[in-house]
Amino acid sequence: MRVADLSIKNYRGVREGHLRFKSHVVLVGGNNTGKTTVIEALTLLLGRDRLIRDLTEHDFFGSDPQPADRMHLVATITDFDGDDPNAHPDWFRDGRAVPKWWDETTGVVNPAQTDASWRLCCQIGVQAYFDRPSLTVEVVRYFHDHDGAIDPFDDDSPVGVPPKLIQQFGFFLVRASRTWDRVLSWGSELFRRTLQAAAAQPAGAILAQRDQLRTPERAIEDDAQIAPLINSVNDEVARCIAGSPKLTLRVTNTDSRSVLEAVSPHYTVGDGMSVPAARQGNGLISLQGLFLLLELGRLRAEAGEGFTMALEEPELHLPPATQQQLVLRVQALTSQTFITTHSPTIAAMADPTSVLLLRNVEGKLTAEPFLAQKLVPAAANWQRKFYQHNRTEVIDALMHTAVLVPEGRSDHLLLKTVLRPLMLRQGWSGEHAHSFGLEVGVVPTEDAKVVETARDLLRVHPRVCCLVDGDDEGQRYVRELAGLAQPPSVVIRWPDGQMIEDAIGWILDADAVSVTNLRNDIPALVAADVAGVVAHMKTKKCDLVLYEAVAEAISENEACRVRASELFQTLTNACTGVASDRFAVVDQVWVFQP
């Protein structure tokens, strides 16, 4: 079984939202877009009671719910084996869910199957309201049978979802906060559930440990330093109480439960002394809990039970290689996964059609797949490079406030190369280059497909900007961009006849001394002056060694740094629609003024 879609109303920062899911979902978006809200909504719908946090007014949109305000969540569950309701009586019969039919193509839930491709499904709903007299939130989870106006709190309430079915579905949540030092102990519900699934309760070992604690070979009270005190106490008690018991000291209460609760995970390196997990690094602690949960998933899969995992920010505490191994392992062992991340590396590992880019505008949540449909074998070369080879860079750019689509890959590489040392040389005083790096993401355009790239990105991002040259080709791109059904937010153009290399020349021209040492780094440079450097860059497109040498020359010179910062700041202004002296708006195109 898996979750096919989710509807959210009046929950946390989401006034209204609807999402469709594939088997392995990655939720990507900036802070406060709703990634955690989606995970918590799924937890309310499908999680065991222990996973569900108590609700307050702040869990309602606007944080001030009135008596009539309701939180309303609905999840569609599909992928029942055989798509036959009669084969799943626990889910579909009188007193349980009403069979419905899911159309994967349209995302519509139908009351009857009129198409053989539709899949059997049911819907689970949660409603909640804030009861002002008692200052509590009342919550009910039920089978959602129709979209009409219903009040599950009335006497004639819908059918509730039995805990047995919630357990059978098998939804498990790993929140972002997961430094659990007792995860491999009987104080952990996860550890106990895994042992239960594996039928591995070590009763014999625990009873043997209990007996050893009851009658230790060397009791604490027999120690030469503490024995006088213990004997004195026993003598005093004996004088007052006939046949009084003797005081002894034991590590636990010496019953089996106490022994279980006292078990604590330790780690040993080589032949050294074991060290408690609480004294280990966060990465190791995080991994031990995740892999214990995966072991539970493996056991559930072997028993034919469901296992769905929601994992927040798998990049926490772990190096990139471990992150990738973890995500792949999670996907291999689960029926369905929901991953939230700020890491473009994690997002790029997933099927691009399963990466959902979340956007929240005044409470309206939308989720668009990074790639709407899988690439066909006849897909253009630029599409393959853009969505496959450059996926990490593209997703990284989409996480910014504005996305800049330059005319070519050399523009992307040159902007990024010059920006990097410039930011490293700036302190905390808020110099201009920082705002470009924080607010504007630059995508690597392939094969000069600036128009096609912009059209694709406008589907998934609210502010797409384009940067073109001042030549005839650039002018043609300007006209084609203006003719799109949804034009980009801003079109930026270099001056007539110029391109990005000329803008770099303008930066270097702030102090011509900056180029004097470039001959040492660039032996092929004909003329060691600004004009010679610009001409050389125009003939050596995407030469990273050349670009890095020029970037270093700029960052080493104060006058050039100031001018470069000004360029990046005014580019940021243009991308966000803020006027500046360096850009003039001509026929709705922002033209650079050197």
C-alpha cells in the first residue's frame, strides 16, 4: 500500500494544499514552505498514537481558530494487492472503508471502476477543532467516504480507523531531531518493536544477568571502605527491629524489568574500552537509529506487512557518501518513502518526477514535480544534460528566491567562479556579493536553450529571470521570451554588442594593474591588458583554469572587488525587480549600463 495523494486544509501554515505522490517522494523547498507540515499531516493520518504530537491553536492556520474553523486532512491509500475489495476484508466491508478507484493519470478518485487501469483505493481523513471552553483540541481519524459536508464529531459519525489497520499500514517517522542515545535499549519503543518483529526477546540472557546482579561475586557493601558504614547501619536497625533485613547495595532493583531498562548501548573500537552511545558523535547515533528502523522494515516486509518511512533531512550529521547510501537503502526496504531535504545532492538522487518543489503563497500550498514526465528516448540532448547530468546544480538553483537562466553554460560557470572567491574575501559587514549568492540561483543552460529552459522552469518556480547577450542572437531570445504564454519575470541583457566577458572586462578595468600577473597563470595570453584578457576569454569558453585565474585577480584587487560586488548587487536587484543606476529598463528589458 502507498499514499497516492494528500489534501490539507487549515493546518499550520497551509490554508489549502493538494499533493500527489509517487513511491519515493522528495520534498524540496525553502524554509516555511510546508515540508514539515506535509510530514506531520501524514503522521496525523497514518501514524501510531505515539508518533502524534498534541495539537494546540498554533496547529491551525492563523493560530486563532474560531469554533467553526476545522482542520481537515485526507489521504488516498492505494496499491492494494489484486485491486479486489473482497480480498481485503479488514479494509473494505461494512463498518470499514468504502471502495473507491484511483485514476493515476488524472489524480481523480472515482466512486466506481469504469476503467480497468484504475486502482482500488480508500481515503482516510482527520478533522480537528479547537474547543474554547476546555482550551483543548478535539481530533478524530476516520474513513473519509465522500467529499460532502460531514461532521465526524456528530452522533452519526463516520467509521473510525482501527489501530490494527494503522499498524498494518506501517507508517514510521524519523524527525530531524534524532540524537537518541537510548535507541538500542528497552527504553526505546523502536527497539522493542524490532525485537518483537524478530521474535528475539533474549529472556535467558536477561535472567542470567539478573541472577548475577542479585548475587555478585564481589558485593559493593563488602568493600573495605564502605563496609564499616553498612555494618553500622545494619547494627543500629537490628537493635530497633527484631529479625530486621540487612542492607545490601545492588546496581539495579534486580528484577527483569529493571535489568531491561538499565541496558545501555556502548561502542568499542578495537580492543579499547567500550564508550556509551551518549558520548559518541551525532552521526553514529543518528545512523544506529535509522538502521534499527530499517531492520524493523526488513522484518515487516518478510512478514508481508507494510513499511512506509518519512525521513526528515537525511543529510544531518552525515557525510555526502553516507547520505547517498542511506537514502538508497531506505528506498530499497520500504513500500514508500517521504524525504524532506535542503540538500540538492539528496534530491538529485531521486527520480526527477518524484522530486516535488513546494511553494507556499499566503497559505496556498502547491507541489510541482521537478520533471513533469519521464524523458522519452528521443529527448533532446539539452534536456538530458539539464535534468540528468546537471540535476544537482539545477535543484540547488531552484531553492533560491530567484532563478537566473543565462544564455550559455560559460555564463553560468563564469558567474559562479568569480562569485566564489569574492564571497570568501568578504566578512560579516554585508557586502553586496552575499545577496546574489543567497537570493539568486544560476542554472547551467545547455546548448543556448535559454528560451526552452526558462519555459520549463516557469512551471516550478515563481520568479525565473533570463540573462542574454547584446548581439543579434540575444535580441532574438528577448523576442522569443516575450512571446511565451508565461514570460519570465525579468529579462536582463548586456549592452549592445557585448556579453558577459565584456562585463568582466569592466570589472578588471577598475584597476588595470589587476591583470599584470595573469601572464604567469595563462601562458597563452597574447596581451596582458584588459582588452587582451577579454578577447582571450571570448575564444576560450568554459576554460575553468582561465576563469579561476581571472576570478583570483579580481578578488586580490580592492578596486576590482568593489566593482564586482556592485555588479552582483545590481544583478540581484534586477532579478528581484529593484531599480538601480547600473540597469536601465528599455522596452521591459533590463540593460546593463557599465
